[in-house]
Amino acid sequence: METTGWDGVVRAGRELFTRNLVPGTRVHAEELRTEGGVEFRHWDPYRSKLAAFLLKGGSDAWRGARSVLYLGGSHGTTASHLSDLLPEAEIFVVEKSPVSFAPLLGLCRLRPNLLPILADAQLPERYLADVGQVDLLYQDIAQRGQAAIFAENASACLAPEGVGLLMLKVRSVTQARSGRSVVEEARRVLAEARRPVRASIDLAPFSRDHVALLVGPRSTASTVRR
């Protein structure tokens, strides 16, 4: 295993791995490797948009985070790798679907830093009291108005100096417009919310029609683009 420039991520050849917080357990039948008495889990960029974001040139936005709000946890694949990367952090995982929430709940029982919440990400007031302010906001949902949902959650829960990652599902927004116009609209929505986009990365070929938006700390009113 070789270290990388990303906090908590190691590499074997071209493959990424995270140190398994719960040795001996798998989340999605991923490969486990042991080196120097430490067990690592394969991090598949075709299953995790966060891994794809790194391989396409992204940064470790989670570095130093003590609390995370994760919107769209699904079955918990990427959330489990964040659990590996941030063993001391509180990671609040919001999932709307009861069908997906059941396996997510089972995963969270094995990983004490994952805190599951059955709720709609469009209604942050339902979980604000439990979550409070977080250092990192991560969103991966398949709904219209994704940027607006991100902005509302950032306003409610993201610390002013916090950062965010919005995995924008272009075709969930519209089938009629170009991906570029969808990304530009998301940029405008986030700028108006004083959460400017610092980087935009197309996740192809790992995840088609998905663009990762790295959202920086809250800007002052004078720097918001109109």
C-alpha cells in the first residue's frame, strides 16, 4: 500500500483503499486487503462518486471535519468510506426511502460514527436540532432542485467556514437542457446563497451525467456574483 495526497486514502496500483473501521466486515462485497496488520477496504469509483471525484482531480474536502451531514445515504456505500476516513467524526446520514433506510440502519449499528436519520432532505428543519452545525455537507440525491436543497441545508446546518460537495445528477434535474446549463444554474443558486462553487468536475467515465461541485466556505455579501 502507498500513501496518497488525500487524507486517509491509500493506493495499490490504480486502486484506492480506506482503512476498515470495522475489520472483517464488508459493505458491498468489496475486496479486503491486510498489510502490516491493518485491514483496508477497496474503494470503487464506479460505486462511489466521492472516489470518482478524487480520481478526476478532486481534493479531500473531508480533511479535519469533526461533523458531517450526508444527504442521500442510500445503502451506505460512500458513507461507510467516510466512516473509515473520519473515525472520530459524527456523520449524520439522511435517507428518505424506508426501503434504503433498512440496510443503512444495519450498517450504522456496526459503525458508531454513522448516525442514521429517516427524513426528506428538502425539510432540514426536521433534523436541524439533532445535527446542529457541521463542517462538511455532502449531497447525493436524485431529485429536482438539487442546488436549492443543498443551499437550504447549508443555510440551516453548515458552519460559515464549512465546505460542501454536491454530486449534481444532471438528468434528475432535466432531460431537455444541456449539462452545462444545469451546472451553471446550480452555480447561480449557490452563489445567491453565498456558497460559491470553487471547483466543478465531470465524473465520467465513472458516473455518467454527474458533476461534482466543490462548494467553498460562506462568502461575504460583497463577493456574491450577480
